Amino acid sequence: MGVEAVDLSDARGRVLAEAVAAPEAAPAFARATMDGYAVRAVDTFGATPGMPQYLALVGEVPMGAAPERPVHPGEALRLATGGMLPPGADAVVMLEYTAEHPDRSLEVRRAVAPGENLLQPGEDVEAGAVLFSGGRRLRSQDVGLLAALGVAAPKVHRRPRVAVLSSGDELVPLTAGPGPGQVRDSNAWMVAAQVAEAACLPLPVGGLLPDDFAAIRGALARALTEADLILISGGSSVGTRDLTLKAIQDLPGAEILAHGVAIRPGKPTILADVGGKPLLGLPGHPASAAVVMEVLGKPLLARLAGLSEPPPPWAGTVTATLSRNLAGAGGREDFVRVKLRREGDTLFADPVLGPSGLLSPMVKSDGLVMIPLGTEGLNRDETVTVRLFAG
Amino acid sequence: MGVEAVDLSDARGRVLAEAVAAPEAAPAFARATMDGYAVRAVDTFGATPGMPQYLALVGEVPMGAAPERPVHPGEALRLATGGMLPPGADAVVMLEYTAEHPDRSLEVRRAVAPGENLLQPGEDVEAGAVLFSGGRRLRSQDVGLLAALGVAAPKVHRRPRVAVLSSGDELVPLTAGPGPGQVRDSNAWMVAAQVAEAACLPLPVGGLLPDDFAAIRGALARALTEADLILISGGSSVGTRDLTLKAIQDLPGAEILAHGVAIRPGKPTILADVGGKPLLGLPGHPASAAVVMEVLGKPLLARLAGLSEPPPPWAGTVTATLSRNLAGAGGREDFVRVKLRREGDTLFADPVLGPSGLLSPMVKSDGLVMIPLGTEGLNRDETVTVRLFAG
């Protein structure tokens, strides 16, 4: 992906294209963290409510400006939270432990240590320090720190543009009334939403492709000129799958990396490199397409988006107790939809079964549990990790 | 909030304003889930590889159209996955268990039960069934189901518009070079990003307010005409806080619901109802503002956005082992920033300490651990729930 500068108001969720160093220190000057008085800490030593110290109140630090005078021994300057510490002072006495007297003397009833109730220059960030590495996805607080340091237009990776295509003679568009034997395309809408979830840009969900070699090849060739990644959900029938595969193979520079992957649902997945652009052929069954997007599509999108690291293992997962035995798929990683249910202190994962041609089990589920390859299955009461669907 | 119809391509993440019922059944007709042959199951009974049954292959079901003829006893029609089951047939024999012979007879080597390798009409969704209740945030698979049923423009709640204001004589805008005693406003940028995280619309981060009653009151009055919720992060000094409070109280219909809340950080929070619109006065310290947004602001935004239910307890949380003792705040709920660290099988939460005037501890942290009100604190090795920051 290329690099673009993004306005800070749109920076959250974007991925930094390069490391960002602090152009200056934050704070740039010592600041009060409490309302009170700037003093020399040594002048307060020994102060107690019974034996207060008395200082000369010589003025006030204006907010947002340099102090007009320093603090000399025995002196104090009033200042508010965020105010700039005057030269000579090294601590702030909180308002609560003082009293101003009519003779302009300040009664101090508690000693402060040097540095107390202050932020030191550079305490938040030193000038030149690396704030963020490239490949980091910016969070709200990151945006705040960039604002504090005046980084108004961070350089981020351009968001991958993703073409989402569907093919099948039986498919009609969203707004059509399907005739006998026809169904509306739902995969493209669901997959485009998953692309957006992964912080990538789905190209508009467009025309449907018939089960025709020239039509599919032409649409793929056009998509390659516009998109950084192509997702095509083919029909699930053998004939349609073969057509899609042949159309991909016929594209310049195409290399099929995998045709069929050892997961369930999702076996008829195609992975291809088309002249340097990735192409993912999704199964036609909606639950299969959704699972392949979660398991293979989203990590691919994250990589393409420039994220330097996979999400941490605790992000988007939860551990739960499986509420029934589940047999494995034998020779494939099996992804079972589950609904979560809390009962007392226990979180149960209830498998939601149903053919992969249905959407409603996906709609009823909260996430997926994986039965590892080469295992017999999972037992009731076993602790499992649930990958949560995006909320 | 009002209600608006949203294009399906923008529906993910939006909150349904009303329940959605299925306008039709899905699927509308019995469909094959495998490539194979439509048959009467009874005609296959007893078929084995050693003792196959033979049926008359009488044609093919075209994809996306009604079958041209029914299946009579002893007959089979070829059909592909997704194809419409012809009248008379009640099951599909998978391709793998058949052979077509030159005399147009079909050898069937495995019996099928009625309904096998089929989706029944209405098996995914019955016509008229309630798909979703109002107040549900739409996920990718929900969008897919709406597409399948032709719901092209679901009615959703308008997204709350949120004004984000900052006041303080010391603040300068993002692009200014701060002079002595001045700092750039960072809270507005961070808080606006948190608003976007909560799927609401932050109004553009605008002009900064001086510590001046008339200026603050005027800006709040203007914001009330544009926004559904007002967030104002005041200075943290007593004088500034009082100004903000007075400016709020002076607005028509203003009622201060709380001035000061029992959380740390975040004590100087203001909650107000201004003629029916909520106003949240955030502390000036950035970490305090961030925590108040997480703990109070986001639930308020979710409610305003029309979500009917709070997020489930497992969403955005993780359990971890606290790596050191933490003393409580005595009389306040204490929110401690933590960084997560996996060591072997254990996920540790390492407290990230630092004054609430700093942003970098927020940037280094993964989430918050709450020390409940009225407890002494939390012990090292205790299991804690971490509320994760948005990624």
C-alpha cells in the first residue's frame, strides 16, 4: 500500500506507515498538577498544622503565560493546575494545606518534597523519543498524544481497496424479486461488511456474475485494476468452482497457491497470487464464506493494511466451558459456531449447529470454537477459546 | 434520536430502530446443498456399492430457474448445489455415490433419507419471523441475512452528534506552536476519537474556549443547537471548574445531576441535563478524561445511540492475574491502567502508574482494572477483569 497523510480527526484506526518520534518534549516546561503555590520545597520543611511555615506571597502565575517573576527563598507564587512553574521554585504546595493572610503572608501547614505536585519537562515524552513504531494501529489515546505533540497529519498506510464479487447463475441483486430457483446475493454484502470491520475499504458491491468463463475473467481483470485484493465468492457447485478457478488461472501472472484448504467449513477455498495481488476465492455457502473470512481473510487484510503484528491473543477472544461434546472433522480444522451463555460464574459455549448453507446459525452465534486438526474432538466441560465475532 | 433508512452497504455497526421481520421465507424453495441428483429417497433404499439401485436420468435442473419437469418414481434429475428441488423429489444423492451410464441410467451406490442434502423452504428463516429486535447493533452476518431477504434499507437510529469542547487559557490549537506556559489541546482530539469508537458522530473539533464565563456559556449554547450530547473538558483548576459549572447552570433548563463522582481518576466530573440534552463535564487531566469517557461516557453514548442492551460481560474484557498489590482509593472506585503480558500460560496485568496529567501511561496500557469501592485494594496474584481499550 502507499502512504498518505491523514488528518488527526480521521487518524483513529489507521495504521502508521512509519515510526513517529516526538518533535518536542511533553510537557515542555514544569507544570503544576494541583492548584496551590509554587515554592522552594526547602522552605516548607518541618511545616505542620501546629507549626506552620510562613512565606511571602509575591504574586500569581498567569495561566498560559510565563511567570512574571521567579521564586526567591522564602517566597511563594499562586498558581493553578497546569500553570508553569516559575524559576527558583521546585514544588507546589496544595491549596488545601495553606491559608493566605491579609499581610500577604502564606501559611503553609504541610511540607512538600522537591518535585511534588509537578510534572517535570519531558516527563510524559522526551524530545526525540519514539512514540510509536510503524505498523501500529492508532487508538484514541494515541491520537491524544499526537495532538499534544502537534503531529497534525500522521503518515499512515493507504487502506487496502477490496473488490467483492459474487458469481452464480441463481443469484439476483438485493433489490430484485427472485423468481423460481433464484436467490438474492447475500455473500457480497456480508463479506463487504467484514472487509470494513477489518478497517479496509470494500469497493461498492456491484454486478453479479453469471456462471460464464468470459464474464468471470473479465470482471476479475477489471477488479485487478481497481483493487488491492480480490474476494470472489463462487457458487458452491463443482462446475462453478471450476469456472472460477479457470478464469483466475487465465489472468496474466496468476499462480494458484491453494485450491482447497483443510478447514471446515471452507474446504473449497482458493488462494491465488495474480501478478502480485492476492485473490481469495470464497466458498458459496454463506457460513463457509463467513468462516473463511474470519480465519483467512481478516489476517490477510490486516497484513495488507500494514499492521506489523497480529492482534494479541486476548483481543477478541474469551474462554468458556463447552456445553456438549463435539466431534472433530477428521483431517480438517473444524470451526464450530457457538453462542455464549452465562450461568452463575460459568460462561458456557453452546454449539449452534446447522448446514453451512444457512445464515441464521451465524446470526445466532457469538463466535467460533476451533477443533484442532488431528484430534477426535472436544469434550463437554472442556475449557475452550472462543473467537468472538465483531460486535 | 430520530430514525433514518440506511443503505445496506453502510448498515454494519448501525443500531436498528425497530424490529425487522422476514418479508418472506429463506430459502423460498427446497434447495440442494450438494452437487448430485434429485430423487425420491424411497427409490434409493437398500442401495450399496455392491448392490446399487438404478434410476432413469431424465434431465437436469437449470441453475436459477424452475425445474422443467417433476421427478416420478424411478427417476432422477441432475442438479447442482443451490439448485431448486423438482416436485416429486425429496432428497439429493451426492455425485460421489453415483455413476451415469451411456444408456441414461443412473447408478446409485448409497441410500439417502428424505430431506438429505437439502435445505427446506423456511429452514433458514420462516416468513414473518422476527429477525432482529430494535436496539440491536448490526453485525456482518446480520447484514448478510438482511440482504438475503431483500431488506435493502433497514431503519436505524440516527447516530448521536456529539460536541467536544475544551476550555483553558493555557490551551492552543493543534497546529500552533505553544509559547511559554502554553500547551496544545489534546483532550478534544482523544475524546472525539472515543466518540467515534462508540459509533457516534463527533462534531469537528473546533475552537478552544478561554477561561471566561461568557465565552463558555456562548459556546455551550451554540453546541446545544447542533449536538445531541455535549462533552466539555474543562481545565482542572478550581477556578476553571467553577466557571464551567456556572456557565452550565446559566443555560435554560439546566440541571446539575452530579458535580463530582466517586471514581479515581475522574472526581471533578460534571453530569448535567440541559433542557433534555445530556452534558458531561470531563476533567482536564487527559488520563482522567479518558477514564471518565470509558466508564461513564461510552455507556451514555451507547444508550443515546439506541442500543437496547449493554454489551455482554465478555465483550472487550479479559481476565488476568494482577502482578502486584494495588491499594484502593478509599471511598472511590479506582481505575488502574494495566499492560497485559503473557508468560507461559498466564496472562499478567502489570499496573502502569503515573500522574493523570500524563498521556504516555494511557498509551502504554491495554486496559483498566477496577478496584471496587470500599475495598482495601487488590492483591498480587489475584484474578482481575481487565476492560480492554478499543484496539
